Amino acid sequence: MTIGYNAIEVEVDLEAIRHNYRILKEKGSNVYGVVKADAYGHGLVEVSRALEAEGADTFAVGTVGEALSLRNSGCSKRIIALLGPLSETDCFNAAKYDIIPFVGEFEQLEMLSKVVASQGRKVRICLKFDTGMSRLGFSLDELEQLVSWLKGNPDVIPVLASSHLATSDDPAYEEYMNGQAGKFTHILDTLSAAGFELEASLANSAGILVHDRVHFSAQRGGIALYGANPLNGTRWEGLGERLRPAMQVSTRIAAVRRLTKGQAVSYGCTYVAERDMTVAIVCAGYADGYSRQLSNTGEVCIKGKRAPILGRVCMQLCIVDVSHVEGVNFADRAYLLGGEGEGRISPDDLAGWWGTITYEVFCLLGLNPRVYRNK
Ligand SMILES: *Cc1c(COP(=O)(O)O)cnc(C)c1O
């Protein structure tokens, strides 16, 4: 899934991703690579190969369909589908291609057992528990019923157990996280007493970096692989400071123009030049996943300097102030993310102007055409 022809180029540095994986491995014992949503916009197959070269042997994607495309790319490692089976086709493919789906509903168990029986196969699954996200997963109340279902249906084989943390990146909610870890421990003990010894994962990136006590026997690393520090702005920030952003996004300048004092800029005339100025018309807009939220707020990096966006971001263009930047010309590069020198734009800078989190910035800008460095 990519946006078609435009001027944007997404550069992904695979060495940065390998470096970030090594950092997570220093902390965790068994770190799965979370590569859902096309590896947070960085490219499912390329990122998975880079992680595999660093020793990753388990990959977590979103849908069973995404798992299938990773399998079809030649990946022979363990693949987990975090969204679980949503149709009989998903159940069929999970069993046939040895994809391990998350399962947190009795409906999914029933559908799986019916489909694998007709295939004459077995299927391996990851039991998903809700310990505090109130999203997907079996609840503690359902544990007894779950154990008896599993005992009666040996063709559906639980091999993993997991739950997801809601607040591992926030020092103010450490007790909430501890509560989740306590519930998860109780779940694992109950399963173990019933004869199910499962590999267990609870931690996401922040959990891996900060909290050894939530590491259990495996961990799921996502955002940190892509070089955004989930701890920025907290007192734990230093624990992720060595992470290196892997994505850089640039486009071309379509025109450079003089503006005279009093001239209005872009739709709605929301910016009026306070002085004579030089502006660059930059080929990036909301159709490229570059949010209209950045109107009058965001900045781009041109020749190592920051150039603020003036007026509204349009569908495929925005206008930036380059009065203070020497020698800006038609067809020069403007960086939406990354860039050189003092003006370099970090994922957190961009997410801040945008009013969102780095995850969303990567997923949306990553829809544009990508090139890879350091394969
Ligand atoms: C996305 C996701 C992760 C990774 O979280 P990060 O904060 O990106 O490390 C882990 N587990 C599940 C279930 C997820 O959906």
C-alpha cells in the first residue's frame, strides 16, 4: 500500500534499524520484531530481513494477510498475527502457513477448530489476555472456561501467551503497569498449573527499555526499532537516548518567490507577510500524508536550516519561509523529517507540531515511495 506518484522520497536506513535492535537485545532476552502496518511505514519485508540478519527469529505483524505476505517473501521464521483470525480464510491460512495468530475470543477458537478439522491440520496460537487495555483478549474471568476448552480441543495448540501494556512509557502510571504485570503472572501460573507452559510476552519497547520486571520470557519491540524514543519527555528519557531514527523524508522545491509585506499566503489567507520575504513552495501536502495540522505550525529543513510553514498546508504543496536561508533554488531538497545540520527534524519535533505521536508520523509518511540505505 503506497501513495502513487509524487515528489516525496522516504529513505530508510536499515543499519539504524539493526543498531536499534541490538540496543533492545542488550536489555531483553528474546525480542520479537514488531513489523505490523508495513513495519510502521518502513517496509515489512526489508525491515524483517534486516532484523533477521541480527538474529531476530519472531516477527509480529497485524493481520493474517500481512503475515502471509511476509511468509510469501521467503521468511521461514515464526510469524505472529496480532489481530488474530477474522475469517475462515484467515484460519485456513494460519494453519497452512504456520502463522501464529493472537486469539482472545471464544468465537475465534471455535472458528479455528472447525477450519483445521476440515483441513486435517493443527494450528499453533498465541493466547491473548486483557490485563488493562480493555481492548482485545480473554479476561481473567474467562480463564477457567478457556483452559477447559483447550483441553477438549487438542488441534488448537497454545504456544505463546501475551498481554499488552497501556502505560509502560509513563512514570506517573507505573502502579497501573505493575497491576497488569501481576494479573499476567496470575494468568501464566493458572495456565501452567493446567499443564500449559507457554512462552510469555508482555513488554513493548518502553517496557523493554525501562522495566526488567515485565520482561517475562519474551518481549515485543516496535517503535524503538524505528529509532523513536518512547520515553522522550519523561525522567526515563536517557534509557532510549542511543536509538537512531531510521526514516528520513524529503521532497523537492517547486518554486522560490519573493513576497512583499502585507501579501497573504495560501487558502484562507491565514498568514500575511509581516515583512518582505523569500518563500519556497514545497511539494508536500496532506495527500502525501503530510498533515494539514501542520498549517502555520510545522517546519521543514532546507540546507540545514529550519523553514517555518506559512499559512495552510494544501493537498500537495505547502509554503515555507526561507528568507534566512542562503541560495535556495528551484528543485532543491526540503526535508520533512531528518535533514542535515542544526535544522535536522526529529520524529518528536514533527509529531509535536502535528499534534500526534511518532508512530502515526511514521505510518503515514511511510506510505510514500521508499528507498533503502545500508541493505
Ligand atoms: C504495536 C504493538 C507492540 C509494539 O509496541 P511499541 O510501543 O511500538 O514497542 C507490541 N505489542 C502489541 C500487541 C502491539 O500491537
